[in-house]
Amino acid sequence: MDELIEMQHIVKIFPPALVALDDVSVSFRKGEIHALVGENGAGKSTLMKVLYGMQPADSGEMIYQGRPVKFNDPGEAIRAGIGMVHQEILLIPQYTVWENVVLGIEPVGLFDRLDAKKARQQVKDKIAEFHFNLDPDAKVEDISIAARQKVEILKLLFRNVSILIMDEPTSVLTPQEIPQLFDELKRLRDNGHTILFISHHLEEVLALSDRITVLRKGHKIATLEAAQASKASLSQMMVGREVIFETIRQPQAPGQVLFEISHLNYSDPAGRPLLKDINLRVRAGEIIGIAGVEGNGQLELVNVIMGLHEPASGSIRAGQTELTQQTILDKRRLVAFVSQDRANMGASVQASISENLIMTHHRLRKRFTRWAGQVLDSQQASLFSQEVREKFDVQMSSGEAVFKSLSGGNQQKVILGRELLLDAPFILLDQPTRGLDVGSIEYVHRQIMEMRAKMRGMLLISADLDELFRLSDRLLVMHRGKIVADLAGGETTISEVGYLMLEGNAHES
């Protein structure tokens, strides 16, 4: 089969000496779905950014449709038929679907003014051509995340792109939305488009792709047919060792109650009840998992616990301390928190890695300040950065590098390291491994188990049922803002929990 794109001997080095790609050669065929997998920092995104013209290679060459090419910016790549859908949705919320799609290449009429009627019809025709279930007149702010991702794809198809690069395409989707996206990508492939996608989810890679390329620490390990691969074999190639997927929870008697919520209720500003009489307890040495289809109250529960929403009634306690009306800083003395939104809630992306690591620590631990807490101790901050780097295997050049320069997975490791190394007895984990590769997930799970062995209590919210079953001592199921089941971790099944997530229970009104 003819190769559509050949990337030969690509080298990319980030100063001062971080080798992101080391003599990588890989090719992509017309009309295939080709997955790129590897640990965080393996070079997947960098390789695609080189192809897309976002970052120049230090050496190597690209051959596209039989000719050498070099794209100096994404605009050149798009004009050549190559487009990229990023993890972050880059749309204007107040504009309609059709306005977002035509933005930048609007058809014009008399006096060079926008021909709105023609533009809308062109977008409508494109939606019909690719069988996308989208309303061209809907405002982006009013449609689902899955629909917004379709708009991002439609923008590229509208520009006659035949090669789609997708960076973690399912990271913003609920489990129920993923099969629909896969059907649409397969339909695009069958129509002659080439799909290149980066993913950490090996089950998705095996279900969707035709071929798979594995990268490890900047080197290409293999390219193989998906039909010849398995989750275990891919994991071993990615990590360089066997990865264990079975439960790692050991029997352990829980201790005293560390965290308790009683009769908690919350309604949004429009008066809609989103949390209904929530009751739960977390004891020392215990992990309580919360399962639920996203949008059933999990995010609101997190925001109420952390003080971002004010409950209508009920109480939140950590040990003997009433937290309901406490300030966020006072809560942080007793609650470590890993947010699902690392860019907006978990970090300051423009600050350095060191500065992000000492956040909260510098207010609660004397180690990081001098002169009665008035001056930060940069040496201690640097030592702490090195400690987290080694303990959590963060791939970074130095603690002085800007946080946003890290890959998404390494950003998550920094936040996990910061929070797990706080002295707070209770840890709130909201999607703690989202965006991590299998090796990193395994490592983080072991860190969580270590916290459990040290008799810290944890509330774990995750969209990954395998993760919940692997770690949780008890599983709570949320449905429409209520806890509809409280199940022992070893005495239920994924099927039972999945049913409760979708249907609630027979007694729910």
C-alpha cells in the first residue's frame, strides 16, 4: 500500500538538552486510522506538531504525496490538506455552529460583506455530507462537549482537509459519547480520509485503529497492525516492562471517620436541585469511589466540598471540624484536592513548575518560607521540585520551566505530587488519572494505595469504572444528584454499577 506521509529520521530537541524525538521514522497510509501511543513525554504530540507545522524539526525530512515538504506553520499544513483537532476546544461560544465553521474563510458578496445565507447553506451541506448530527444555528455555548468536538472536525472538513490529526479525542467525552465519535471517524476513513490520533486508552486504540505506532522516550519502538496487538503487548512496549491491570487493593481494617457529609443539598442559581440529601462517610485507610454518568452531580459535589458552591443545607465535616462555612484555605489544611480541570483549577499554567508545586504548601508548611513567612525559600522549593520529579517520574527539564510547557500527563503528575505530599488526612481525587498513560496510571494507583496504607482517607470520583473497581473499598453510585447505591467493592460487578448509573433504582421518584 502506498504511503501518503513519510516522516524520516525526525529529531527534535528542546533546550537545554531534552531530546523529545530521537531519529523517529514513521509512515501513514491513505484511508487508514493510525494510532500513536506511548507514555507521557514519549514524543507523540511533538511528532504530530512537527507534521502540522507547529514545531520545526531539528533534523530529518517529511515526504507528502511523494514530494519533500516542510510546513512553517499550521496554515500551510491546512492548505496542503492536513488539519489538527486539539484537546482544548477552540471555538467562540457566543457564535453559532455555522459562524464558527466559516470563520476566517467566509464567503463574501457585494462590497466584500459576509454572505450569511450562502455561508450557512455551505455549512448545512457539509453537515449533511458527513452525516453529522448538528444544528447549524445553535450557539456553541448551548451544545454538548461532544457536539463541539464535531464542530472542530467540521471546521477542518470545510477547509477540504483530508488528513485529520486528533490529540486525545475522547478526553472530553463521556463514555456514552465515545462510540458515536468512533462511528463518525470510521465513516470518514471509509470515505478516504486519513485519521491520525493520539490516545492513552488502549481499549479505544484497539477498537478504532487499523495500525498502531508505539513511542517510548523519544524513540519509535514499533508499528504494527491493530489486529496483531493486545493491551498487554502494547503496554509492555510503551513502558518497557509488564503492566499489572488487576486489583492491587489489600485487605485493611479502616479506622476512625475522617470525613463526613450529612444531608447535603445544593441547587443551581436557577433553582434546579443538583444534589439531593447526600450522605457519606470516609474512614481512615479507606477509599470510597463515586461512579456515575458525568453530569449527575459529581462536579457539583466536588465544588460544594471545596467551597466553590454554597449548599442549600447540610454539613461537611473533617474529623471534628465543621467545614461547611470555612474558607478555602482553612479547608485545605484538612483536605488535599486533585481537580479534574488541571489548567483552570489545578494550576497556574503561566507560572513555573516549582511555583505550582509549592502552592498551598507555602501557606501551610514553614519549610518553604523565611522571615516569619514573608519570603519564599527558593532553595527549598527547588529541592521539593526534585523530590516530586523523582517520586512521580515527571518528565521536565527543570523546576524553573513554565508549567504549560509540560505535556498534559506530566502536568497531572505535578498536581498529584503536590497534593499527595500534603499532610491533609483526607484526599479528594476528581478524575486523578485523566490524561495519563498506562504506566503512569499504574504508578499513581500505587501511590494512592500507599496513602491508603498510611491510613489516609480518600474520596475518588472517576469516569473509569475499571479504576474504581481496582481501588475502591466501597462504591457509591450517583444518579440525578442522589446516591442511589452503596456497594462493597468486592461484592458487585461492572454490569450492576453500569445499570445503576443509567437507571438509578426502582425506588427513585
